[in-house]
Amino acid sequence: MNDPDRRPILLSWSGGKDAAWTLHVLRGRDDVEVVGLLTTVNTGFDRVAMHGIRRDVLQAQAAAAGLPLIEARIEPQCDNARYEAAVADALERARARWPTLDTVAYGDLFLSDVRAWREAACAKLGWRIETPLFGTDTAALAHEMIAGGLRARLCCVDTQQLDADFCGRDFDDRLLADLPASCDPCGENGEFHTLVTAGPMFAQSVHVQAGEQVLRDGRFFYTDFERVDGP
């Protein structure tokens, strides 16, 4: 921590746009300081859970944000008990590093049940949560992110909710115009996940190139983004 007048806060980091914009919003406040990023990493694939982002890309994001990573490591097909144990271990390591830390911020937008679950799970461990974006109109938020300089690519699409052809595309105004009416503009219902490569929360861009595309579990379509040197 650099400022003793600001309360330390840990940010749950998926590598996607909502987490990144939450970081941007929190950094605009004068009462808190984001001291680190908490990320769930699947050890079997060496990638961010759900988003499928490679670990070296994740590390490049953290470096661009100027923040240390605290990893909660889970195995493939991890059950809820082992997931909670992994998160508890990560939070314990974070508190050992920042003794006054007691709050985790999440980029949740409107799913009250998810927010309530996080709140209860963290409370059991003696932690609080904050959700700075919660209740924001997602259509307005999506356009605000893009206008504010956030750059992201769709790295995962739930093919039961959105056509696989959207995977790999830029998260931009053209994409928002092409989304079906049934799809939330921010993908809050799990329609898609994103990989952030640039924005006001980063000191420099993270350069990636699209690689293999694969369908997993008969439902989730992923685009593999590899880290590359910048132009």
C-alpha cells in the first residue's frame, strides 16, 4: 500500500472487461486502493478458469495493471468444496501480505443470486465484498467501456445462448449492434466472456493473436489467444 488513508481492496480478476472496468472505477475513488488481483487458475490447463485465458497472458495483464497476482489454484472438474478451499487459501495469503485487507471487489452487474453467494462465501472467511458496477445499465456500460478506451476480444461463447461465430471478435460498437436482442450487451448471463488487451486501467497494451478454436463440454466455444510481441 502506498496511501495509508485509503482502505486496501483486492479485486477478483477474470481477465475480462467487467473486472478491468471495475479496476478503472475503483482507481477513480479516493477511499480505496486496489493492492492486488485475485484470479482462479485451472492447474490442469494453466489457464484462467471459465475464460480460458493463458497464464502468461494473465501475467501480462497484471504487469500492465501494475498489480501483483494472487492465484487460487483449482484442478479440472473441481467441486465446490475444493473451489472454496482454494479461494480461502488465496485470501489467507493475501491477508498475510496486507494485514488490514478485508474486502474483495467483484465486477458483478445485476445477478443478485451470484452476488449473494459471493457475499455469504466471503463472510464465512471473515471478508466483505464490494460490487462497484452492480445495478448499472449494461447497454450504457458497454458503450461507456468502449468509449473509455477499453479494448477486448471475445474469448469464450456459450453456444446455447450465442452463435460461435462471435467468438474471437472485438468487443466494440459493431459487435454490440450485431448481438441478438436476447443477449445482454455485457454478457452478464454468461453469453460470452472477454479478454482485455488495453484500456485506462493498463499502462501498456497486452498484444495477443488468435489461435486455435475449440468447443468444450459440447457447449462452450473458445478462441485461444497467444501472447505476442507488440508492433
